Amino acid sequence: MMAPILWLLLYLAALFLIGHVIVSLIFKDESRSLTECFASVVSVGAGALSLILFWVSLAGFAPGRIALVFVVIIFGTAQFQLLRTHRWPWMTTRPSAPVSSWEWTCLIGCGAMIAGCVAIVSIHAVAQPVYELDAFAIWALKAKVLAHESLWSRPEYFSDPAFSFSHQDYPLLVPFLVAGVYGAIGQTNEYLGKSVFLILYLAFVFQVFTALRWKLNRPTSLLLTALAVSLPPVLRWAGAGTADLALTLYYAGAVFYFLGWLEKERRSDLVMSILYSVFMAFTKNEGFAAMLLVAGLMLLFSVLSRSKTKLASFGFFAAGILLLHFPWLWWSRALPHTHENYGARLRPDLLVQNLDRVGVIMGEFCRRASNWSRWSGIWLLLPTVAIIDFRGWKNRSVVALWLLLLAQITLYVVIFVVSPWDVQELASAALERLLVQMVPLVVFLIGLHWAAIGDSVPRS
């Protein structure tokens, strides 16, 4: 058992190495916080490693130790060169301000809460087998196929109608991450394979804190982070073996760096938003839709600004996404859509025919979102701070996030309207996970409104 664990550690080290090299090249000499560096290194490392394994599989090689060693050598050499030129973001962070006794209390309390959540996800991810239906029938099954056959050979799994229950057209970021573990350890071990979900959850914790810390002080950022990452639906799906938390992580990063670009126009934020957008599109079909929403919002603000620089940046954004995501679009073009094909069902006649579903859908949405035992009042806190705040609405980032949230809710309502499934049945199966995917937007909006409320309070 020792040898597989050592290979697993090498695999995780390769993930970190890949992310560190890419992030160091993007950030260059910019000052970034340690929490942002950790979140981006792990997130980008996981997404890039999955893409690399996908490209290797397209070339005819299933994930294995030889590919892993080559990756380590290539990126290890690049890291050595970066160290020689002192180009890495960890050493350029600004010194932190002194921590007050109140901040220490908040840090200990929230830190203990987050540590407890990490322990829960660890047990769920590593100490328990794959038992969630979707995790077993979709994501774990895909990982086993990819671990044994390359995509060059067009495995029968992706065309055999008998496997349509496993959503054969779903993107493959998570399955390739798990298949990479199987290839590294030389066996199909679901316990070790699920270790990547713990890594993604840790990145999510740091990503949320980084985004909140952008506008808020440390205690408030910690408090909202603890609230977000401890939500029962987040904890349920973080270690379950599905792709929902991975999508939520990359959505959070894509939005955060989009907002950074919107306010500061830094090329590094734009590039990071491209990477996170591509990764979320390669995670789930909902991620592709979210990527289009982010791109549409970027185009809207670029046009409204009447800035040639912003329009050129949007062109760069679109070109970068197309370049990185095209191999998957090309390979998956012929995959069967036997289980669901919402794109083909978005017809005016079907929308009109099922328009009476809207009231049922919105009622179900409100009923579930207001469930305190599941959401701890986070969906009620958002309208509360939005009503109290009177300065934040002048902020472009606040307006952008509200537009994005409303667009995403509208999109999901439309999907429910045209779905061939019974509305109640679909809501029971998918609505909670859709709400999890929107958690970053909700928390970021709460943070921005909270910051504006704090700025409006007179200082004594």
C-alpha cells in the first residue's frame, strides 16, 4: 500500500507544480496574497493537469506513470528557471498588518469551524466509498474508462446507447483528474481517487476568502467564508465524487478575476479569468453556459465603456477560451445526446407551451432557498444587505454580479421550463446542486454590499 500512496503524493505534487509554474508566469512580479496564491496554484494546477491528460489521451495514451514523470520533468525544469530568476508570487506579497485581539478571536473561531468542515469533507472524500448515484454512475464510471482507454481509440463507452444513463456528453475535467490518480498508483482505488476532491475543496475555501478579502477586513472575510464553506449542501457535494464543487470553484475564480479586470484592467486578471472559464466549461455543461454568461457580461461592459482597450481585451478573452476549449468541442461534437439535450429544446413553441411551469419553478426555488437548515439564511441575507446598502449600487462590480446572478437564475428557469422531466422530480434531483453553483455569486454580493455599508457608517 505504501507504493500507491507515494505515487499519489507525486501526482498531487505534480498538480501543485503545474499550477505554481503557470501562476508564476501569469502574476510575474505582481504582489499577491498568500491565500490567493494557494487558491490559484491549486485551482489552475488541477485544471491544467486535467487538460494535459485530456490532450495526452487524444494523442493515444491513457493516463499513466510515464506521462506523469514527463510532466514533472517538463514543469520541474520550468520551475527551476523561474527560481533562478526569482519569479514567483509567494515572495512578493506585502507584509500583513498587525492582528488585533478581536481578529485573533475571529480567526480561532472561524478557523476551527473551517477545520471541522475540512475534516468532514476529508472523511466523505477519502474514508467512504462512492455511493452517490451520480458520482457512481457518471463521474466515477468515466474515470475508470479514461484510466484504461485513450480517447484516440474512441472507446465504445462514449457511443454505446446502453451507457446513456451516464451522460456520455458530459465534459471530463473531474474524470481525468481521478483517472490520473488511477494511472499514477497503477490501480483503480476509489478511496485514493477521491482525494482530489479534498484538494478542490481546500482551494474553494481559499478562493472564497481571497475574493471577500478584496473589499472586506479579515474578521468579516473569515466569517462569510466560514458561512459559505460550511453550508450543508456544499459539504454534502464537496466530497461526494461529483463535479459540482469543482464547477463552483472555477466559477468563483472566473467571476473574481473578471471583476478584478473590470476595476483594474490588469492583463494577469484577464488571463486568470480565461483559465478559470475554460476549466469550468470543461467541468460540466452548466459551466459552459456560465462561461457564456461571463463572456456576455464582459462584452456588455466593454461596449458600454466605449474603450478600445476593453474591447480588445474581450477579443483576447474570447480567443483564449476558443483556443483552449476547442479540442474538447471538436472531439465531443459527435457524442450522443440521448439523455438530455437542452440546447435543442430551447424553442419558442416549447417555451410558450410550458410557460405555466414558471410559477411552480419559482415557488420551488424560493422554498428550497429559504430552508434555514440547509442554507443558514444566506439567501435571505443577500436581499437584506442589498436593501440596507445605498452606496454599493453605484459600484460596477455590484451591478455586474447582480446581472450575472439574475441571468443565471433566468437560465435555470428556462431549462426547467423546456425540460422533458417532471418539474418536481427535476427539482429534487438537481435544484440543490444548482443553488450550490450560485453560492460564490451570493457570497461575493453580500461581501460587496457589506463593504459599502461599512464605508457609509460615520467613523467616530
